[in-house]
Amino acid sequence: MLLSREQTEFYLQDLETPVGKAINLAIAALVLLSSGIFVAETYNIPDNVRFQLHIIDTAIFIIFALEYALRFWSAENKIKYIFI
């Protein structure tokens, strides 16, 4: 099931429906996880743990990049979306 641009924009902006709440909660959780990883990397930790944290942080970055691309794709005024 593919969503139209309008539906995608609605769910990414929505805070009322369960889907909109889940998307925004997931984004907030990823921000907190990424922040926790940043803090953890400031401590003396084993290299294998640091490597695993780096992989997780890279995956989070890719998710955020995809989310931004979806928001850009679904934006009605793309130039305005970039600069505001």
C-alpha cells in the first residue's frame, strides 16, 4: 500500500491519530537514543562497544535522512520547506 504525498504529509505532521503519534514518538525516541550514544561515546568504553554504538548511530542517521527526504517529497512548497 503506497501513500500519496498528501497522506504522507498528513501522517508526518499529525499529532492526533495513532499513526501520527507513533511516528512522532519514534522520532523522539531515536533523538534520545542518539543523544545517549553521544554521551556514552565520551567515556572510556571498549572498542567493540564503541563500534556497535557507531553502527547504531549510523542507522539512526539514515532513518533521519529518509524521514527528511519523505518530508521534502511530501511538502507542497519545497523551496519554503528548505528555508523555513
